[in-house]
Amino acid sequence: MRKLLVLTAVLFLSCSTAFAVSFETGWTPYVESGTIAFDPAGEVLHATASTDTAGAFGWGNYSQNFAGDYGTFGTFNVSSVSTSSNEGAFMGLRQYMADTIMGNKILAELYLQFWDGQYSVRYRVRERTQAGVTVNTISRGFLGDSSGTWSTSENIRLAMALRGNHLYFWSNVSQFAYVKVELFDLVTERDDAAEIFISTEGNSSIAGTVSSFDIWTVRSYIPHITSSAKWTDYLRVDNNSGTDATYMLTLYDSAGQQLYSDVQSVSALSGAVVQPKQLAAGASSGVIMSTNKDLFFRYSYVHTSGGVAEFSLKSGYRNLLTQAGFYFNSIASIVQWKGLAIANYSPMATNITMYAYGSGGYIGSVSTSIPGYGKIVGVHTKWFPGVPLSAIDRIIVVAENNLTSLDGIVIAGSSDNSSLLFTNAADASGFIPPAPLL
């Protein structure tokens, strides 16, 4: 017989530097399952220690290593375990995701399995009906093939993240840097439900602490913050919910160095305006994180000549691009310059290739690199000198190694910037790079 105890996390913002987590009270744990104590001091979004890194998915600074993704992480310290013959004890993380194609749910689990004084780290991904009936086990296995004895002083860290159509599982005690599971086109969005669960079989029991637990949230991106004093930038946020809300704003310079990170607030059924350049001189791009799906973000530019441009910021987990399309408006006679800004939201430098096209077809390509969390910006002649303004209609940017980390905007306007045409970069995933010109 298996007994199950599930603790559902409720998110709130407690201070100006971190997201924190509280837990529902009033539950009575099974005696056989022991008790779980929660340490509020450990509940942080930004873990600064990086001694347990593993590839790009290390424990150090999760918010950077999993930028743009949905996910959940926790640090587990098990103080005591008792397992009976052929019966185990389990403790770990669960994350629910929606599959609106079939109307089912995807349930991802990453957990510790204890037996006979040893443990292993396991993962499991299942498709379930709304009633909780499993219809398909997509993947399951060990996070590596390791098992070993555990210590009461050991902090076991578990993390899972959703990036595009892949789930990544990571632990600081596994042999592999991470395990990646292909979800194809099953997942369409992440639910709010993330859980810590405890499960025991027979007379087994388990007790311990979870010293940090958090849920990655909806992210929006600011791919371009202007540098000239002739421009004034505004981040506008509207709160469509009936309760006050908060979000975290992080700003980077063009080289990818973090300049600012703090929590902003907006009242219920109201709006607020922030000027990023006043918060951090030299800011070049930014990331917004929020647990509230009812927040709507826009970004505006105002030039001293009177030109104004505004566009909505993308949000959700599929908003970063591997291939980005920058399409210029060649109809309006006001367009006397064409340019683009490209931000890289990977912690690592990303090599890109830019392919230029015009009414006469393929013009040529050029390759460059963008620092981790950095940005490049310029008019089209910065990369394609000698190509006339009227000859270029679009630039398609392709990230090397299919890295999904790009966002950007198309920028164009009149010579004095009194008239502006700015718009988001588009998903160009169907683009096939041409053969090199001879």
C-alpha cells in the first residue's frame, strides 16, 4: 500500500531581492511519512554559490542558467529514512503542464528513492487525463545510473526545467550533467501547480527538510534599451487582476553584465511606468519575471524630435527564438534607415549568422557573436556595408547549434527620427539557410 502526502507551494514576493515561497498549513502528515520542516531562510530565487555546477545547468544562479524556461527546483536534506524489505520511501518535485492538443496533462517528476540505506535519483514523465488516469509514460529512468549511501549532512539538489519542447532534469549528486526528454509538440503551456511530494510504501518512513524551493515564472524580455540621451525609454505595465501584483526586473549591459535586479509593484486594476535607464546607467536589455499571468508589459521609445514607438513584450515559455526574422517596411516613404537589435538570453556567448534578402533575392550573409546576456544593435550597413537601403527587405538571424536564446526588434524611421516604425522580431523557424554565394 502506498501512502501519499502532497504539499502545494503558494508563491509570494517577500522582499526586494528574491522570490520566496510559503506553504499551505493545516495538513496532518502520515506518521509513517515522518514530517517535513521548511527553512524560510533558504527560500531564494538567486542561489549565488556555484560550487556544484554541472555543464550549463549548475546550481549557481538558476535564474541565468535557465533563463526563458519554466521549471522548479528544491534542496532536500533527509534526516532519517526507514525502509522495509522491497519497499521504498520517496521525496521529490512534481510539475504539471497542459497538453491542450489532447486535453490531457503532462506530469513531470524528479525524486529521490531510498531503500536499504541507499538512494538513487529518478525521473518520470507521464501523460494523464484530467481525472488523473495515466494514459502514456513518455519517459522514465535514472538521472545517471548512480546510487549510493546518503548522509544527514548532505544537501541533495533537484531541478527540472522546460525549454521549448524539451524537459531537462538535473541533480548535484547524479553522474550526468543533465538528462533531456523530448516532448515533441505535446506541451502547450505550464500550469501553476508545482509540488513537493512524499510517498512511502508499507512500513517505510522518511523525514527531513526542504531548505529552498521555488517555481520559475512567466518571463518577458526587453531586447533593446537605447543608449543615447536623445531617447527616453519607458516600461509600461498594466495589472488586469483584482489584486496588487509584483514583478522582478533585471537589467544587463551590452556585454551581458547584470547592472540591476529588483522587485517592482503595480496596484490592482491599475498601471505603472518605469524608466530603465534611470534605474541603471548603461542598461542595454532586460528580463521581467512575474508569477501573475494578468500583467501586460509594453515598451515605449520617445525621441527628442517627437518620434514615438511602442510594442508589447513577448511572454510565455516559447517566446525565445532559434531563428529570428527581421522584416523591414519598405512601403512607407518615411523609412530612411533600417536596423535591428538582437539580444542573447543564454548565459553563454552565442554565434549567429545573419542572412540578408531583398526584392532581387539572396544578398549575402555575415557571422558574428553575441555575449551571454548581451546585445548587438545597428543599422543594416553595420553588417552589410555597400547594400543600398532600398535593396534590403529582411534579415534572418540563425543561432548556431539550434540554441533557443534570441529575441529582438526591427527598428526603422525617418532621418530625424520624428517618425518611427519598431516591431518585434518574428519566429523564422521554417527558414532554410541558402548555400554560400560563389
